[in-house]
Amino acid sequence: MRKSVIALALLMSVPFCWAINPGVPPGGENPTMLFADSTRTGIPFSKDPHVVSFHGKYLMYYSVPPKGDSGWGIGIAESRDLVHWQPIGALSPAADYEAKGLCAPGALLRNDTIHLFYQTYGNGKKDAICHAWSVDGIHFTRNATNPIFAPKAGDWNCGRAIDAEVVFVKGKYFLYYATRTPDFEKQIVGVATAPAGTNFNRETWTEAYDRAILVPEWAWEETCIEAPSVVEMDGTLYMFYAGAYNNRPQQVGLATSQDGIHWKKASNKPFLTNGDPGAWNYCESGHPHIFKDKDGQTYLFYQGNEDFGRTWFLSQRKVIWRDGMPQLK
């Protein structure tokens, strides 16, 4: 039934917001939230979610696909309950360094300002992390030193940086990012740091480790570890990450750390798997974001689809903690 609804929407080409609860998909869980923004292209397509609590509401930033001559962009949606979302804005390429596109947002709230970290797109080994800030969550000012970070190319990486996640833990800012091996074959994760008082300019970031902090090793991860998202709970850091490239299927893994640099995977199996045939997330459950609300409750946001990337939807699952480890509710 859902496939026929999508097909009808594509034929009509009328932009609108998908925010549905379709009931129990065959072989899959009943998602509390299922969202996709179609305002840019008429096709329900949202990837790479990241959520913040801001001025009594929630804002979600996510990647939206190219349209015409415009490259990838970043959509913005608003919610009061983490379930029902309404698109309220977007960021499109506006600077020379992001002319081919920008995507994979990571938002950080500091005082009353939202700091958005995102990647350039379409530049191969030259893609890098950029920064912008906003006092209303919708209109952003680019950092004059953009791009603010990419690792120095060497024997372990190709010089690329994507999928930024910035968190303040252990008295400093950690920037987690995905990069690739020098042959551009394997996706791996690295880390940089900046001091507590940073303005996030390029010169304030220092590579914290001279090699990858997380690499693919289990069969389900294939040749890709990406989209790291980190939360601190009782002094321990938990990283939710994506394993395998899109639609292989990509699934979500878990690792832990005490210092933010040295990580241990919690299992050789995914923390969150893709769905069964017929489920909305049959082709993947990927690109996670772990969101910690002001009341301490945590939610795992992620992307999925059932048509090998023709559409993309966003969902979330509440995470509960028992004996120091997360579990999906």
C-alpha cells in the first residue's frame, strides 16, 4: 500500500511533508516516527538526521538531495514531541567551497547559539568539515575560516573529512569524522579536539590521534565505518556508528570509550539491524544520531528505506540504559 502512495505522489509531483505512522510493516517494527521531507524535489528523501532541543522545541537537521543545478543541501524541521515534524527551512550551497553541495549536518547547542558542522560534497578526497552558527536555528552565518577541518593526508588516511559530530566532553570539544584510507577504499573514523573556549575556527582544531580510532572489522561492517555519534552517560562515552555503505545494508554498531580516543566495540553484531523484507527499513537502518534530551532521556535517530535509495525516511527509537549499556525500547 505504501509503495502505491509513494508512486502516486511522484506522479503528481506535489511537494509535501511525509510524517506518517504506517502501522506494522511486514517483518518490521512499528515506528513511532517516520518522516521524509519532499519540499525540495517532490520525492520523500531525507538522510543524516541530527536533533537539538532549542527554545522549547526540537529542531532536526538532515541532508536533502540535489535539485537542478543546486547540489545537496540541509533541511530543517521542527517538532514539539520528537514524532511529528514540519519542515521550516533549508541551507543551500552559498559559498565557493560548498558549490557542489553540503550535507551530513551535526548540530551543537552552546548557550543560545546553534553551531552547525557539515561537510562539503562532491569533491572526493578534498571534502572537508565546515562550520556555521545561528541564533534562531534557521538562518546561519558561515565561519570565515571554512572549511575548518580535514586531517593531514598520510599513511592512514586520504585527507578527506565527512560526517562531523562535535561533542563537549572531558573538558574539551571532540570532532569525530569519517575519512578514507589512502587508496580511498575503506571508510574509517578519526578524531580532532579543540579547547573549551574555542570559536571553532580552523586554527583551533588539533588532530588528537595519528591513526583511525575505529575501522571496519566484522563481516556486517564490510569496508565502511562512518557517521559516528557520541553521548556521555555516567562518565562513559558511547559511540553509535554506521557499518557498511548505504543499502548493503548499512546497520548501526556501538562502541565505548573512557577518554574519547580509544574505543572498544561492544559486540561483533549490530546494535540496530535493518528490517525484514517488506519493512520500511529493509535496505538499511543507517547513519545514526544519539540525541540526549534535557531530561536525560535518549533517542536513536536513523535513516532507512525499502527501495535501495529511491526514497529515504528518518525514524527514531527510544534508548533505555541498564547496567551501563543501552537497549532499544
